[in-house]
Amino acid sequence: MAENDKKKKDDIKKKKKDFNEEESELDKMLKQVEEQFGIDPSQVKIVRVNTPPRSNKSFIIDTLITIILNIILVLSISGYIIWSKYDSILDLVWFVISFSIIEIAIKYLIFKFFFKMVLRTFGLILQIATLLAIPLVILVTDFVEVLSVNKLLLMFIIFFAVRSMVKSFIMRIKFRKFMDRRRRR
């Protein structure tokens, strides 16, 4: 019992220390913004939102939605842009599933180890995961042969643009549902 209490106290101290470090870092960033842009400190309001951790269920659902969306988009775009050679449509599906899993794994690692950087860049750093996943999946899979690098790049540019629009639409729907639930309370 005493050992658990000591462990809990140590955890609380660590969290307070982390919070104080984050707060001082945020103050430094605000001072830099004030100096660069000449903003009045009384106009700046900081809102801290504690979000609950994601459940396994929501992670699995988001992963499945991402994989299904990626499959649909790549198959659709591949019908117009002949960027690769493959024996069967299932080869392309496995290629997209491999791409999605690699991309999700890299994004998870970025979130895990560079969370502050994700916040500072407003999530833009997560695009590195997608850019790294393209050559990695080409190296890992041998059943899809790239015919033209230019067509591959064009296909992925269209893929990113359409996927971003669809994901933002999905996020808006989720946000609306979330806000409706909060209003009912």
C-alpha cells in the first residue's frame, strides 16, 4: 500500500513538473509572438483543453476508415492514371493496405515521440509520415511495379488532395455530432 501511494505521489510530481515546463515553454512562445508581431498581451487568451485519451475502439475504427478510404481512392485514381503494373487487382489492394499500415505506424511514432512538434506545426509534420510511407511501401512490396515516377507522383498528389478533403468532411461530421451531444446535456 505504502509503495503504491509513493508511486502515485511520484507520478503526480512528475505531471506537475511536466505541466510547469509546458507552461513556461508556452510563455516563451507567447513572448516571441508578442515581440515579432507587436501584439498586446492583454489580447491573448490561453485556453487549456484536457482531452480524454483515445480508446482502442476509436483507434480501430479510424484505422479501418483510413484503409478503406485509401483503397477506394487509389483504385479510383489508378483507373485514370496508369502508374503501375500489377498482376491482379488484389496486388494493388495489398499495396494500399501496406501503405496505410506503414503510414499509420509512422504517424503513431511521430505522435508518441514528437507530440510537441505536432502541436507547434499544427499537424503539418504528420505529412512526413505519408511522404516516408511512399518509398517504404515501394521497397517492401515487390508485386506492384512502378512504371513512371512522374505518374506515381501525380497519382499521390491527387490522392493526398482528395483524401484531405474527404477526411476534413468526416471530421466536420464527427465534430457536429460531438457538439450536438454536448448541447443535449
